[in-house]
Amino acid sequence: MDDLLVDFIAETRETLETLSGEIVAWEAAPSDRTRLDVIFRFVHTVKGSCGFLNLPRLEKLSHAAEDVLADCRADRRQPDEALVTAVLAIIDRIAELTNALESGDSVSDHDDAALIAALAQGGGQKTQQDEHAAPTAVVQAQTARGISRSIRLPVDLLDRMMAGVSDMVLARNDLARRLRESGVDPAIDAAFERLSLCIGEMRDSITRTRMARIENLFSALPRMVRDLSAELGKQVTLEIDGGDVELDREMIEMIRDPLTHIVRNAIDHGIEMPADRVAAGKPAFGRLRVSARQAGNQIAIEAVDDGRGIDAERLVEKAIANGILTAEKAATMNAHAKLHLIFAAGLSTAKQVTSISGRGVGMDVVRANVERIGGIVEIDSKVGSGLRLSMKVPLTLTIIPALTVSAGGRQFAIPRSAIEELIRVSSASARLGELGGAKMVNIRGRRLPVVVLAPFLALESQCEEHELTMVVLKPAGGDHYALAVEEVNDHEELVVRPAAPALMACGVYAGTTLPDNSHPMLLLDPAGIAQAAGINTEDRMAEEVEQTIEEIADERAPTLLFRDLDGKERAIRLALVERIEEVSATFTSFSAGRMRLAQEGRIVPLMSCCTLPEAEKYRVLRMTDGTSNIAYAISEVVDIVPMDFMFERAIDPGLIAGVALVEGRPVEIIDSFWLFAEAQKEGTAPDRELLCLLAAGDDPWARQVLTPLLRSGGYRVIFPNTDGADQADVVVMCDEGTTEPPATADEVPVIRLTAHQDQAEPDLVYRYDRAGLLETLRTRTERRRRAR
Amino acid sequence: MNHLYLIVTIAGHRVALPAATVESVVEIDGIEPVPLVAPHVAGLFALRSRVMTVIDSAAAVGAGRFDWQGQAEAVIANCDGHGYAILVENVDDVVEPGVPVTQTRAVMSPGWARVSCGTIEVDGDALLVVDPDALVSINSFAKAA
């Protein structure tokens, strides 16, 4: 708010200065309409600002003056000398209070009422107002006027300064190069160094002048929300947070429209009518929270409402109806992809087109605008309970960390944010191949479509295929692909300017930049290249299918090589091995017809390829298939290698599924299926642990902190959408009851956790209440425990 | 008040550019070509710290390609916030015509029709007034193609 106040003071003072002449002129000719208008506008502006800044005293004064002047303007009242004097007294008081605001002094308010009363019609007060107008002038003279430390500048001037400094930096670089080449006197070098440093500092401070608080953007929201909700008959409370985050002025302008649109959408489509909200069990007042925070060199701006959210299924229906999507394609989409349809062009979910939003242009434009400035838009919706839209934008438009690459003898820049890794085609982990005429690269088992930059840009390639370097890119809102370039040059912080429309039109450039060598360079747009090369549409599906096939074929899955008790080298898929541990022989016993390992209060079958030798300790692989646990005794671990599961099959089913070559050695592959089947056959009851479904999404706290606690408490933890999730004995949720529990078998108890200690109640457990949590779990699962 | 015009030669024709849109006239050498763009974009050029988009004026009016000999004169214009260097064959003079711009009555080729916004008379010659905005815009070319 401080900034706004300073702005207000500066503005008011500025207007007062220009107004002083008008006031005198008005005094001479009270019927002068243009003068009246100027003064009216002034008090009107002051009144508006004061209401916003919460300065009730100034507001009251300006409001009173405004009323009287409005009467004059509407010819309801003739301005006479008494009225002019009274208005002038008020303007003087406004000036006085404004100065006091800045200097922090107080001005007595005992005669404010008298000043206002003086405005009232009738000559009776004339003497009274004369009395009061005089002391005012005296007080004003006493109030020391603080020295203002802020000035207002046209942005144009700042831009010119910025351009000037950029010129200077380039000239410096040029000079530096020439000095290096000619090998001058060290004294000159030192002097140049100093100059160079000054120029650098100057650039930094001028860059800072371009930064502004995001408050400038947020300050318009309260009014907008108020007007919109009034128009729509909705009730909305707006919370704003993080207004002190600083951002490039230009950037603020760039996100103004997207943010406005998001807020409009939230009120128009998101938040329901009060009656509907009450019917849905929500408070009548909808909540809209707009916040900004800095995360590294990005600014995250979020708008969260507690409205009805976006129904992804309805989006899909609509997209199909509008011909944007085919039903077959829709069937293959996941919930996230469906939700992202909101960004598709020509799709509006509003049932009716309203004057506020819902014309089918909107979210697609929002995303386009945000992506144009190198940002991303994310969406998260819970049907019935709200929507979160977040924009992440770079701190400044102008400087982007980039990688410079060469293709066809030219240099190009690629924004570093989109780059995942660099890999040479000649290296062992990348294999270049072809698929139906299109180039593909296989990087550690992941197949990616390839765009070779030089031919793509219709340039002549300057090197052989095997000399290419792959830049693995993950464009915002797209899928991975590899861009093959001839050379990777350097990481640079580049000052990027938007390119001319004619350049942007071809869709593969994001901007232009001028590196130190003074040769203009183009910044490539990874998403645009993917689109222009046609790899983000049909091929993306093909790639997904291929990945699925790969998963099924388990090509080159990490595999554990170990030496078995009989000395042979064997292999087992690492995914099955939970851990490898040493157990003391005292915990193993031959009981109930087989070797068993008793540990941590549980008994698991202990398998081995032959009879266990006499020893003090055994090394065992603890394996799980998701429901039952077994241990397999081994001699030692050899290695973990990626391995194709292509092998010669064993003649008879048994412990050994077959044999494969690993680095030239024959290695027997353990038939894990047989192993578990064997353990099962013996009648090992599935685990006695209860199954706890932890529905917390990707919440790291749940995964890292809660999971071990639950495990140590004797629960087996599974996550939603995994095998066996529907057989859970108890569901633990970490969302304080904002979402529906996932589908489970009937009558599964649900326990919810809260992060706030004071909210705890019987079914809402404070998440660090260890004893309470375990106790609740125990009591709620008592019945199922007995059923087992 | 009459406006000033800069007389230049584009594709062999003397034409007038409204001087208000012209920032300066520079001699440029060394253009960085830009792949994949419309033919009327000759490339990029660094004017001090600013990157200019170089416009091939001949291509923009649909009259072949500019005869680039390693260096050429260019008119620097600022259109819609972007800096452009419009390659011209010759820069002649700045004139202040006595009569206002009139509508062109002749039937022009489509390329010229798109970029011109009238005719002025200079020393008895009728010269086309060329609108730099139309000259540099992508639409002008797309329609011409």
C-alpha cells in the first residue's frame, strides 16, 4: 500500500499545483463552466483514491465538495462567492492533509465539520466560513512540506535509457575485443576495466527501474470483482496476496489481460449464485484468491476460486460436438489432458454466452499470451469445489538464459527452460534410427522423434549425421522431442526482444537477440518447431502407444545380477526386489514344511535354489508381488544392469525361466512368476498387514513422511490407481476433507488428516499427532482386523 | 499543413514514403538471413543495439528480388513497435508537395496496389505514396503470393 500512497500524494500534489491557477480564475468568475469541471474532476479523483486507500477524512471532505460542485454542474445551484470560498477551504484542507500524510504530522480535525457545513446553501454561514477559512491558511503555513524522493517518469524515457545502456554495453564489448586483439598497455586495460564495471552497474540499476510491484496489476481487481459480482448477482470475497512481488513493467502489461480474463471467468463461470452455493452446502460468499510469489527466476501467479470447477467430461462432450476432438481420441485421454481442452481454441463451457465471458475466445488466448512471453499456464480443477489456475512467467521479458547452437552454419538460441538434456549421437546411450521415413532417436530406451534443425530450416547441413548433437526438448504444453543440431556453442544470458510479426508468422521463432558479436540471432520456439514439424499431433499418439508397448515388452528393464547359493550367476528384475538384506540364521527355521524367515514380527517363506548351507548369516532378497512377500537367499550381489528380457526359454517350468547373455556370460533368469506361485501354493496367507490406501496425490509429505510411519505401524501403504487399491482396508486422506475419497470396497473407513492442530476432531486428525493417528487407525480398522 | 515525403526508388520506381514514419536512412551491410520466412523478409540487421528486420522492398511489391550487392541503403521505419530496415535502391530527396494526396486512378499491379495509399505530384511527376506498414506486414505478402 505504501507505494500507492506515495503515488497518491505525488499525484494529488501535482494536480493541486496545476489547479491553483484554475482556482483563482474560478474565484474571479464562479460561473465559468470549464474551471468548474476541472475542479470537480480533481475532488472526484481524490474522493475515489481516498476510498480505495482508506483515508476516511479526506474522503469525507472531498465527497462534500464533490456533492456541491455536482449541484453546480447540474445547475441545481448557482455558484456564489460563499460557495467558492467554502470549496477553496476544502481544497486547501486537502492539500494540508496530503502534506501531513507524507510528513506523518497530524492535522486537527475539529473544524472539518465546519468546513463541510460551510458548503451548505444559505448565506447564514458566511461569517462562520470566513472565520474558519482564515485559520486554515495559518495552519497550512506551519505544516512543513516534506521533500519528495520520488519522481514520475514516462516509460518511453526509461525505454530510451535502457536502449542507450544496451548500446553502451555492446560498444564496450566491441572495444574489449579490439583491446584484447591489439594487446594494449595494462594501464589502459585497468582504466577500461573500471569503465566496464561502471557500465555493468549502470545496466543493473536501469534494469531495476523497469521492475514494478505486481500490486499495480492487482489494484484493479477489487473494483472489477465488485462490479462483476454486482452485475451477476453473485457474492464474492476477494483475497489478494503477494502484491509486493516485483516484475518487469512490460511483463505486468503482458499478463494484465490474461489475469483479467481468468478473474472474469472465475466469477462468471466458476462461482455459483448464492442460492446454488447454499444448496451445495457452501457459504453464500464465494471466495477468490489471487496471489503472486517469486520462485527462482519465475513469478507464479495463482487464481483460486471455490466455485463449481470445470467438468472435464463436459469439456470433452463439447469438444466432440464442436469437432475439435474425435470420440476415439477422447477415449485415450487422461483426466489432465481432458482438463487441458479448456485451452483449445473455439471452446467455451458457458451454457450461455454472457457479456462478461463465454464467447469461446478466452482460455486459448490466455494460454497463447502467457506462452508468448515464455510462461506456462496450469489448471487444476475439482468438480464442485473449485478451480486453480496458475500462470508461471519469467521475471523479466528481456533476459532469457539460453543455449546457443549452430545449424547450417548459422547460430540460433534455444531457451534453456525447455532443454532437458544434451546428448551426442555418437555416444553409446543414443541410437539414431528411422521409423517410416521419420528420424527417431533411442536414448536409454526412450524413443523420441527427431527434428534435424538444418534441413528443417531449409539450410544446408554442414556435418555428417553421426556428428550431430541431440538437444532433448520439453516444450511447454508439448511432448519431448530431440532437436538435432550441428554444434552446441555456449550458455548465454540473452537480451531477447520480440521479433517482427513477419518473423513470428512462421511459428518457429520466439524473438531476436543481439549477442556480443553484434550479429543478430534468432531465439527458437521449441513448441513452434514441434508443431511446424508435425510431431506434436499424430506422432505423439504413436509415441505413447510405442511407449506402452515398450513397457509391456519390458525392454531393457533394470535387472539385478547375483550369485546364487549354488555359485551360478542369476538375474531377476529389480522392480520385484524390495530390498536386499543380511539376516541372522537364528531368524530362519524349518517350520510347517518349509524354510521360513521370521522378522519384524512376520513370517515369510524363505526360498532358495538349494538347501541352505550352514552359516551365521544369509543374504536375502526381499521380494514382493504387491500382496505377498517372500525372501530368496543368495550368495552375493553382482551388479545391476539394464537388460533385454529376450532369452532362451527353459525346457521345463521351474525356478529358472531361461538363460540370457549378459556381457557375454550366460546368466540364468529367475522365473519370478513361478517363485511367487510356489510360495503361494504352500498356502502362505497373504500378508497379515492391513492395507492402507493413502489418497494424497503426489503430496511429498504423504510419500516421504507419512508412509514410513504407517508402515512402521504395521500397515501396508498403497496409492490410488495402483493394483489392489480397491481392496484397501482403510483410506487415509491428507486434504482436510475437500475431496471425495477414492472408490474402494464397501464400508471402508476413511480417516482424514489436517495440517492445523486446532482443527482436529474425531475424524480429522492433526497430521503430526502420531499416537492419535495410529490409535484412530487401530479403532477404525478393528472390525476388519477381526474379519481377517 | 502538408506532410513531408521521402522519395526513394523501389523496384525501379520512384515512390514517396511519408517522412513521419521514417526514422533515418542508413547504409547497411551484412544481413543475417532468416530461414523459413516470407520472401519479403531479407533477414536481420543490427543497428547499434537494436535488431532490425530487413525488408526486401522489391519482393514486398511482388517485383522479384532486391539486387543485393553486399551493401545497400535502407530506410529505418518503426511500425507497430518493431524496427524495420526497408531496402531501397536509391534515396532521392525529401519533398513537401503542394497538393494533398489524391487517389490513384491508374490500374496498378496487385503488388503495388497493396502497398500504396495514393498519389502525390512532385515536379510534375505523379509518385505513388507507399505505406511502410503495408510494406512490412506479413499480410501484404500473403495476399500477393
